[in-house]
Amino acid sequence: MKTVKVYGPGCKRCETTEAMVKEAAQKLGLDVEVEKVTDQKSIAMAGVMSTPGIAVDGKLVHAGGVPDAVKLEGWLSA
């Protein structure tokens, strides 16, 4: 099981990103645990300077803006 963290304050882009992660995992048939991180200190400590941010299994793979769906599937598949 992969662990995916979506970093962001709860804005529309962050909600969209969280939904995209869940949809991509379902499409790929992957079992993922999605955690939403909204605490500003935790976001900063993860190295996210622009939200939304995505970390897969502890590795920050994206920050700033809604991710590209194809790239997102690649991050989840790796």
C-alpha cells in the first residue's frame, strides 16, 4: 500500500488534487492511503513552498498547482 499526502490549506485546488489522487489510484487498481495535511507548519516542514503539494511514500513529487493527470499516474505507479 502506498501512502500519499496531499499538502494544502483546504482550497479548491487542494480538494481537486486529493480527488485526482483517489481517481488515479482507482484507475490503476492501486491500494493507497490518502492523508490530507492542512497544518501550515507541517506543510512548510515537508518543503512545500506552493500548494497543493503531493508526497508519495514520503517523497515530495509535486508542489504548486493542480498536477498533470499522466504525471500523477506515473508517481503512483513508481
